Amino acid sequence: MEEKDQLQSRQWKSFSDRSRTMNMGTQALKKLNYPAVTMLLVLMAAWYFGAHVYNKPFVFPYFEVVMGRIGEALTDLAVLRAIGITMRRVLLGTLYGFIIGLPLGMAMGFSPLIMKTLSPFVNAVRQIPTTAWVPLAIIWFGLGDGPTLFVLALHGVFVIILNTAAGVMDINPEYYNAVKSMGAGPVEIVKDVIFPGALPGVITGIRLAMGMGWMTVV
Amino acid sequence: MSIIVDHVTKSFSERNRRRQSKLVLKDVCFEVPDGEFVSLLGPSGCGKSTTLTIIAGFQGRDSGDVIVNGRTVTRPGPDRAFVFQDYALLPWMKVGENITYPMKMQRVPKEEREKRLDELLSLAQLQECRDQYINELSGGMKQRVALLRAIACDPEVLLMDEPLGAVDFQMRKLLQLQLESILMQKKVTTLMVTHDVDEAVYLSDRVIVMGRDHGNILADVAIELDRPRDRTSEKYHGYCDQLTELLKTALSGEVFTKEDEDIMNFIKNAEIESRRHC
């Protein structure tokens, strides 16, 4: 129990540490991931020389040509606008997933009965591939943003439910007894124990949901 | 502000054998009068912690009554403050927020809360830790914070489950001293669960020894010594020996957990010491 507790508080601390360092822009250079930068340079060099040695640009394009095209794309306003639209969709889809997933996940993590009731459905629907939803989504929401947002939200909601529920189940059960014996009601239990206790799990859920959203949105 | 435990019976259903249930407490009766400090002493599995959590209202009972200050206990409440073995301090709140939490729940105005917090922190010499998070504290400090949180609202009754079980020997002695001075100032009715004979004699007005036979009470010993207690006095050792002897019969040579090992070690040390005295 104590180990789990420590883990939880460590997670919490590292989370708050991280947000603290992000606020300090001056430290950004110090925190630069030098090993990864070196690795990136090595990979770029390998590509450059590899492509020139192979010398068949149709199958293995030159590094400098690809970079040039990326540069062109990034300065093209239409592409930039498209990226903006996609980003908006991912964020909005994840937000809808979050709004539905958070209370469901918290309820499932808190009550074994709700978990038992809902988990078969969550786990069954979760397995349906994204592409299988697309025709249905188009019929329901027409063309445009609707079906995309639906599929994104649907994808995100399960990740958020599972991670939130896991986060809530990780809370030391003594905390509930502790706040109850200090006179806390249901509202305070949610506000002061369940929500902050589940926060590391919720954050992981949102991060995963957004990452998967980028993959799905294509 | 007394605690009355009247014929409390409790059984747990065992997971693998559904029809059978394990009887943990059978007709347990005792009383803690107003302002008295009572310890529940016993080997592991004797139901002492179960008794305490039933009084706190964290779990129900099959039959019998628990009456605290004239009211029958049905659920946890702020009239009974609880000190947990593993502290149960909220890691996402600072020390100050943890201690003022019960006052916030009781809708004590903010200024008063701050004033009381200063008072409490100086009582336990923790003024510098006010804005630290719980995981930045040592075990002994966490324990003191947990105790301050428990007494913050001037509870009528204080329930402590092995409050000093997780700190090392030196710190334990120091905390016992602090605990005694704090509680003597307040005169709170206190029930503490422990497996440490010395701790029980040092802190309690009365020690109740529980056995493994469904929590039957083997003895109820009043400790009639002046406070603060003198660990070197003849009488103090007399009480320790008497309780050690009782625990030995309660254990009847069956060592199950680390807790029991602690007791066995204590018994051995006590025997070695008494031989040295002869």
C-alpha cells in the first residue's frame, strides 16, 4: 500500500515539476535532449549519404530534395491552413471524448458495480476498427466536420475512460475513510480525493487520446 | 464523550468459501470513559484494528452497539478523529492544507483556520513545513502532521491505529513524548491500537489486552503511574512485565506476521533484562 502511495505521490510530483519547468523558458536550452539531437544528426547524415550511394532517387529520394519540399509545404498558406483545421479537429474531438469519458471513467473506477455493468460494453465497442465507423458516421452526421469529430471523440473516449478508471482505482482507499471521518460529503470526496487522485491517469489518457487522434484523423 | 462498545460481533465472508464466514469479533464489550487514554494491545489477527474501524464507522458490525458520546455509530463522522497507520495524508495538498482540511469541512472561517494552523504547527515544531508537500516529509514528520490534522477540530474522541508503527525506534520515543504532552493538554478521550507493550504502558491510563479467540478480552489493566512516566521506575517495569506475560499467552507461540515478531522480540528482551536484574 505504501509503495503504491509513494508511486502515486511521485507521479504527482513529477507532474507538477514538469509543469514548473515548462514555465521557465530560460531553462529550455539546458533541458535540451542532446542525445536525441545527436541521434537525429546521425540519421540525417545516413540518409544523405545512403541516398547518394544508392543513387536511384525514384525509390530512395535524396535527403536535400525531401527537405526542400517540406520547406515549400510549410511556407504554403493552404497547407498551413489545412494543418490548422486538422489540429482544431483533433483538439475538439479529444475535448468531446474527455467530456464524456471523464465522468464515466471516474464512476467506473470508483464503483465496482458500475465497472462490472459497463466494462463488457466498453471493451466490446472499443474493438471496432475506426474505419468501420466511418460509413455510419457519414450517414449520421453528413459530410464535413461531423463524422471526423465523431470518430475522433469515439476513439478518445475509450482511452480516457480506461486511464481515468485506472487512475481512480489506484487511489489509496484510506483516503476516502480519512476525508469522510473529517466530515466530507460526496461533493468534497469527488473534488478533493477522486479528481486529484485520478489526475495523473487523466493526463495520460488525454495524451494518448490526442496522439491516437493525429493518427486517426488522416 | 465516552466510547461504549457493547457486545459487538463481526464476521468477514471469505472469498474462496462463500458460505463460510470467518468470525473476527465475538461479543466484544468495553468502555472508554471521558478523558481517558486507553490502548488495545494484542497480537496480529486478534481483531483490534477491526474494532477500531468499527468504532470509526468505516465498516459495519453484524450485531451489538457502538455508542460514542451517547450516539450510536452508523458512519464516519468528524466527532471521531482517526489517525491512520500509513498516515492517509493527501499527497496533492500541502502540509497546511492537510491540517486545515477538517476545519474547512466544518466551515470554520478562514482567518480562524489560519490562526489555529499556526498554533498547531508550533505545537509540533513544524512551522517550516507549512508549504511543503507530503512526499517531501520524513516519516516522523508525516506522523506529526497526521496527528495535528486529527486534533485540529478538537474532536471529542481520538482513534489511533498503530500511530507510531511506521517510524523508527528513536523517533518513536520522541513522538511518544510529544504525543503525551499534546494529549495531556487537551484531555481528549483516546483509543489507540498497538502491539508495542512499552508504548501502551507509557501512554495509556488503561490497557486492554485482546486475544486471538475472536477478540476476547484477556485483561483490562489500569496503569496507575504519575505523568510524565518514568521509564526507569520499578512500577513501570512491573506493568511491562505483566502485559508481556499476558501477550505471551495471547500469542501462544504462534507467530504469523512481522507484528508478532516484534512482540516476540520484545518478550525476549524483557526476559533478558529481568535475568540481568536478578
